[in-house]
Amino acid sequence: FRLSDRRNDEIGQLVDAYHNMASGLLEKNQVEKVLSRFVSPTVAKKMMSDLKQVSLGGREVEATVVFADIVGFTRLSEAATFYRGTIDKYMGDCAMIIFGIPEDDSEHSYHGLCCAIMIQRLVDRLNVLRSSRGLTTVNFRIGINTGTMLAGNLGSHDRMQYTVVGDSVNLASRLSNM
């Protein structure tokens, strides 16, 4: 009789442990899903994989940044993921896309250039279609630059964002405004 009670307790503890583990995994998955609405899925996964490393600060990296200022058609910039790019942020009608960070990519400059060319070609095709329908064509500008930049969780302890900053980023932004 005692052995049976003991065994039931062990089974109950095992069931409780399994339930807690499953709840924790579900919670982690839900948090990651919500987080990926505010940062790229790549950044969300990286943050959730090691929560101890989520802190304010960054590191100097060699990476590529593309600014695609697509007047009236920002969603075209989502094509960046085809070339291992991460959409860092949208600023009005402009998308800032980074390559080589947060995931290492030894060919980040090539992938950034391919993405920029692909966006140009997509817009050209779109304009042919829009023009044939008597619609206004889409105007856009692209700025691209490869160089050293600071990448990481930047901002303040209350509000931080994974991003890149520096002269290389500023130059790409200026080039997109020419």
C-alpha cells in the first residue's frame, strides 16, 4: 500500500514537471512570436536563445547596409530575406536592411548588392505594369554601403533596439537621398 502511494507521488511529480516544462516551452514560443513582430525573426531567435546576452551595448562589425527609399511601395523591401538580409526598420517609405549581422555572412556585400538590384528590377517590372494600366509609376532611391559599424542593442536600459549605427550607415542613408 505504501509503495503504491509513493509511486503515485512520483508519477504526479513527473506529470507536474512535464507540465511545467511544456508550459515554459509554450510561453517561450509565444514570447518569441510576439518579439518577432517588433524585431526580425532572426534577432528574436537570437535573443531568446540566450537571454543573459540581451543587454545594452554592441560590437564593431564589418557589414553592409541598404536603404531602399521606395516611394509608395515599402513592402517591396521584404525581398531582402532572399539574400540573407534582415529588415532593421522602416522609416516612412524607407526600409533599412542589414547584411552580415546578426547572422555572420562572409558575402554580406555581395548579398546586399544582389538585394538592391533585385529591388530595382522588381520596381522596373511594377512600373511597366502600372504604366500599362495608366497608373502612376513608383519612384525609388537606393543607398548601399559596406564598412565598419556598431551593431547591437542600442538605446537606453528602458528602451533598446537591435540596430547598426556609424559613419558607414550614415553614408548609405545619404546616398539613398541623392
